[in-house]
Amino acid sequence: AELMLPVLLLPFMVPPLIGAVQVTSRLLDARPLSEMLGWLRLLALYDVVFVTLCTMAFAAVVDE
């Protein structure tokens, strides 16, 4: 049971991890921000989706 959470979260965490690595490598190479725009949009989309889902699920999870 304790092993299931990392296995289930892996597909959701790989795209933001790849995006963060790509943006960081381009920042360290001093490339223009326009090259990173696609990855930054992906990261922003993940933020919006997960904040929205967590906000909607909070009441159901924390039901007193």
C-alpha cells in the first residue's frame, strides 16, 4: 500500500520535472526567455490544474 502512491504519482510528476530541467538548463546557458516559453506554459498549466483540483477536492477529503 505504501508503494502505490509513488507509482501512481510518477506519470503526473515526470512532465513538470522535465520542464523544470529544460528551463533551468536554458537559464544557465543564458538563452533568451522566448526559447523557454513552451516549457514555462506547461509548468504554469500544471500549477493551475493541480491548484484547481486540490481546491475542489479539499472539502471532500477533509470532511469533519
